[in-house]
Amino acid sequence: MIARSLKWSRHNLFAKPFDVLLSLTVIPGVLWLIWQIAGWALTVAQWDIIPQSLRVLMIGIFPVDQAWRTWVAAMIIAALLGAALGCVFAFRGRHAGGLLLVVAVALVLTGTKGLANILCVAALVALFGLSWALISRVPAARRGLVPASFVGLIAIFAVMAPPGAGLWGGLLLSILLTLVTAVVTLPIGILLAFGRRSRFSSVRWICTAYIEVMRSVPLIMVVYWIWILMPVLTPQLNLADVVRGMIGFTLFYSAYVAEYVRSGLQAVPRGQTEAARSLGMSEFDINRSIVLPQALRVVVPPLVGNVLDIFNTAPLVFIIGLTDFLRAGQMILANPQYGDRTYEVYSFLFLTYFLVGSLITFVARKLEKHLARGSR
Amino acid sequence: MSTIVEMKTLNKFYGSHHVLKNIDLSVARGEVVVVIGASGSGKSTLIRCVNGLEMYQNGSLLVDGYPMPVEEDRLLGGESELAAIRKGVGMVFQQFNLFPHKTVVENITIAPMRVHRKSKAEAEATALRLLDRVGLKAHAHKYPGQLSGGQQQRVAIARSLAMEPHLMLFDEPTSALDPEMIGEVLDVMRELAADGMTMMIVTHEMGFAREVADRIVYIDQGAILEIGKPDAFFDNPQNERARAFLARVLKH
């Protein structure tokens, strides 16, 4: 063991004079940094602010007596994410163990917050695991996934709407915004991608113009414009800020999804279309059953990367007055009583963003491997 | 015997490049016509016109009783005959072009189910019968990527046959195959010919051409220079360029 780690460090850290120099400066530096951070985190930092303001961070200013609605929404999201995961990873016994561990950690962290919360967290994890297991064990259930995700999103809106969409906030808002944008941009992006290849030049021109315009302006500007324009264009609708924000995000990211899908469409060899045509299949059937599945297989990894982009740009909705996760953290700090907890709150925000983001990249990498195996 | 394909002074251009020049050719039902010629002579383009994968600019083309619209009409939306023609004409490609995301049996059943609205059970029964015929029943549930080139091409033939075509087009079906796999594909094609299938074949396999063809069509630089019975054509070609071509390809 010792001999092996000695050999490893000789090869990787002290192979050449320059390596030695680098290792001798970088390693102590990193250790010092970790020491400082750990020292602050374990002795100086007053973490009690996090559990105290956890509700605001998670759901913003959503009324406390209506909090059950956010739990329902979170459970629907958990079920949808579990189902999506089940398409790629087979559910195994050891995964169930991992999920139990998550519940246990949650128990420790929220132990002081009452039985109801603990039960809710357990239910969340259970739903996630169940739909994961169901989808990976019963392949036939996958067919219902796309309609189910649309129904799920509508259900979330239905259950969350009554207290007023203006009250949505916190991490839940960030995740909802990401989810809605990711799900709705996919069909729109696919249609735009096909439109850009249409044989009718009017369709081709409109789709190309849309994609190019959206790709050459900043996201904030699109979101802001939609926020200003919607009430002017549809005064009778009186759409909430949240919905207008989602529309802005969807319009913007549809163009990016369209470009990813188009690159996938171009990767499908011409011979595929020709073979399907020679069999007498209609253009619609050819695109739906032959071209699109092969194209999507190629672009799933960049599309998952796009979801990460959406999640990481979600804080920009503060510009139209929404309280997303990052903004919720700033709101807490605006309270003079908590003025000296800046580092604690931002560390928590950083860690949470990092966890969610690295989870998405992890899934993307696994997905890439999974698809590479399938195409052989 | 009635004719199934009738080309009259058919012309095709790529821009200003004249690819097919005044083609006159008719194929009778049950006949096997083999098209030969040098690379780039237009022989693939010729048979790709028959099911409309290539458009032609003027002349006339009658396939299976339907007039194939010229390019101008197709661009203006006159494609109703095209669908009818393609239902009755099968095609096998040099690169097989199987659908890689579908199993062998799904490759064969998708068109009958979508185009002829056959039930899944019925389409699968037909598929398995055809796979048996090309000797690949054991591979029904594999993906194309798991098969050899020769096996893939036999699946491609079965896929076309599942649509019960009146005419089969073969576009260099053995050109992408390793030498040891050519035989198994040619065997399937021989059986098809023996069963009376109407076939138009583009190939470089001269021995096979001579054996199965009812007529040989020699094409060079986009024009048909000679049409004849195989024995007469191979033993005593009339056209000078055909003679030179045969001397080149039969030398080895």
C-alpha cells in the first residue's frame, strides 16, 4: 500500500524537476486553503442561519400554511426525475441502499424540524426511487414518459397556482423554471430544426430567422422584452411574472435546442431517408420513426448540457422581480439581523448549485457512455 | 408480357451537366435487366430514377402503370403517383441502409405496418418467413450492427420483399461487401430471379450478370450504347466502347 502510493506520487507528482517544483508549491498551498476554509466552517461560521431560513431558500415567500402545495410539487418533480433516470440506468438493490442513506442524512439535517417534514422528505425519496425502479424494470412504461411529464408540469401549475403565482420562489422556482424550459423547448426546438430544413422556403426562412435572431441577442433582453410586451399584446390574460419569465426562457432556449437537434439531423446519413422512401413511407413517418430517433440519440449529451445552462442562468430572472434561489439568499441577508452571515449563506448557495450542477454533468457523462454502447 | 418500366427519351441534368441522355428503355414483367458500365457512367442514376430517388427533367417514365412526374411537377407538389410507385418498387442499396436503431425484424415490419397498415402480428409473421428465406431467421432480434455485411444486405433484401414489390432495384448490392460475402447475397438474388421477380440490377459482377440477366444494358457517359442478350453481348459486343469496357473488366 505504502509502496504503491510512493510509486504513484513518484510518477505523478515528482517525475521531473519541474513537477517537483510545482508539487512543492501547489500541494502546500491547497492544504493551507483547505485548512483555512475548514477552520472557518467548523469554528467561526454560524450555520444556524441555514436551518432557520431554509424555508425561504427553498420556496421563497410562499405562504407557510400553503406549504403542502410545494411538497406536492416537489414530489411530482421527484417522480419525473426518477422516471427520466430510469430510462438510462437500471435500478439495482444497492441504489435502494443509497436512497435510504439520503433519507438518513435528511433525517439528521432536518431532525429538529418536526415529524411532518421528515415524512415528506422520506416520501420524496421513495417516489423518486419507485418511479426510477418502475421505468427501468418495465420498459413499456417509457412510452408514457413524455405525456406524463407534460401532465406532471400542468399538475404542478394547478397545485401551485391558487395562492398566486407571484409567490413562487426559492430553489423550487429555479428547478421549476429549468424543468418547464427543458421540457417545452424540446418539441419546439425539434419543430424549428425540421422547419429550418423544410423544402418550403417560406417555412425555412421563418425558422432560420427566428433561430438566428434568438441566438444573437442576450437572454436577459429576451426575458425582459417578453415581460414588458406580454401585458401589451395580451392585456386580458394578465399573466404572472413567473409565467412571463418561463415564456422568455422557453423562446430563447428553443433556438439553442433547435440548433442542437439540427446538428443531429445532419448526422443521419442520406441513405436512411432514401431507404425509407424506397419502402414507400411518408415523409412524416420517415422523420418521426427513422430520422428523429437517430438524430436525438446523437444530441442527448449536448441537450443535457443545455439543461445545465438553463439551470445556471435561472438566477437572471431577478431582473423581472422574481425571487429564485440566489435572490432568496440575498433576501435573507437583507435582513439587518443577519447582516454578518454573508459568507455562510453564499457558501450554502454555492454548495447547492455545485451539487445540482455536478449531478447534471454526471448524468450527461453516463448518458454519453450509455448511448455510445447502444449505437454499436 | 406487359411492360413494367418504360422510359422514353428521358433526360437528366445536374445543373449544366447532362447525366442521362435520351434514355429509351423498357422492362417487361418478370424480366431481369442488368445495367453495366464504368464508374460515373450514370447507371446508378438511371435506376434511381425508376423509384424517384433522382428526378429527371424531361422525357417520360412509366412505372408499374403510373407516370413518374418530371422534376418541375414534383417541385410544384405533384407527387401523388410517387407514393403509389414506391409501394410497388423495392430497392436494395450498396450501403444496405438498414435502420441501425431498430432490430432486424423491426426493420422489416415498419414499412408494411405504416404503409400497408398491417397488424404487428401479421407483419412479423411475414418478416420471419422472409428471414427464413434469406437464411437469417436466427438473427431476427439482433441489431444491424451485430451482423456482417452480407447478412445485413440479405436483411435489406428481405425488408424490400416485405412490401411485396412488383419490381426490385439493386444498386451495386455487392460492391461494399468483403469478397467472401458476395456469394451469399448473389445466391439470394439468383433465387429471386428464378421465382420470376422483375429485377433491374446495377452490378460489377460480370459472371453473375451473364448468368441471371435476360438482357444486358451497357451505358457509357449517360447514354445507352448497347442492349442485348447476355451471351451475345459478352461474346460479341457490337459497340466499340462496350468491347473496350469488357476487355478491361474481364481481363482479371
